[in-house]
Amino acid sequence: MENISLLDKRTRNQYLNEVNLTYDDLRDLKHKDKNEITKHVLYTTYKPNKYGKFCNRFCENLTLYLTKTYPEIFKPLKENIIKSDLRILSNTYVSMMLFTSFLFSLFILELK
């Protein structure tokens, strides 16, 4: 951003058009207070829910083993959880899947 003034006027305007900014917007952004800019952080910390904690207590070791052994399976899941803006960590999500599957399998066996 600091080096944009080093570009010739045509290239600068073309670049600014591509990113939907005006030169005034760019200048204003440069002069904003750093504290004001850092208010718009793109990440948040999540508060664990009770069911997630409970599932992690029983399945965390298995979850860590599976995610480290088969990263090609769990990487797309992690990316999709991030994209969907679910307020849950991917390892907790996997733990909840495993524990819920275990509970339902016990329930199904009990019905037979």
C-alpha cells in the first residue's frame, strides 16, 4: 500500500479499479489509527459448549489419532467448517461425530 504512489498514474488507477477503491480511500486508510484498523479482526475465539467438552473428554485421543493419521480426509472438513463459520473447532466437531455415532449405535442395538 505504501508503494502505490511509486506506480505511474495509469497503473495506479487500474489497480485501484480492480480492488474497488479510490485514491482518497487509500489515503484515508493509510492515515487511520492502527487501533481502529485492528478492530476488524477476522478471527474469533470460541467458547466450548458442554456437549463438545463432554465429547472431547471421551473421544479426544481417538480424534487426534485419526486427524494426524488421515489428514487428507480431515483437511477438507476443517476448511468447510471454517467457511461455514461454525463456532466450533474441527477437532471438537470430529469428537462430537464419533461420540454421537457411538451413542446411536448403542441405541440401535438396544432396539433390536
